[in-house]
Amino acid sequence: MLQWLFFEQYSLSANLSRPRFYISVLKQPEQVAHLIDYWQNLGYQALDTMEQHLTNHPFFVNDCYGIADIALYAYTHVANEGGYDMSKYSAIQSWCERVKVQPNYLAIAD
């Protein structure tokens, strides 16, 4: 579990959240266009790692929903708002749907 939590902090959230902030929140991606390309490259690498794992597992740890899924879901499910093309990540998309049906699920806008 700790491996996935460290992965989320170091490889995933920083690289998914920054493009999302400039593109969807500030709506000023031109300010840091060169950095967005850099962050997205690293973000796609992280998404590839997740996709590979989720191809063989329904969740991240012990094949059951847990804290690692909650942490990884946060920015992954809104990655498209950061300019990420999520269409090639079918395992991630299926996982997001499994997370949404968990008891007490709250959407990002709730």
C-alpha cells in the first residue's frame, strides 16, 4: 500500500494536477506551455504504470478497494481536465467506474 501512496505523491498527483490547474482552473495554459508538455510526459508514464497494474487487478492492493485507490483516484478521474487523452486507458476507466460504486462515494464537486 505504501508503494502506491508514494507513487501517487511523487509520480502521479504532481504531474496530473499541475496541467489541470493551468488548463481548467486558471484557463491560462499558455503561461506554462513548455512545463505542461513536461508534466504531461511524466503523467503519461505514471498512467501507463497504473494501466499495466489494473490490467491484471481490480484494485491496487490485495485486489480490494482501499486507501491506495482513494489516493490514486483523486487526480486520475479528472486527468482529462489537464489535457490527458484517457481513451487509451481502458483498465483505468473500468477501475474509475468500480471506485464510483463504492459505499459512501463522493464526487469531486460534492
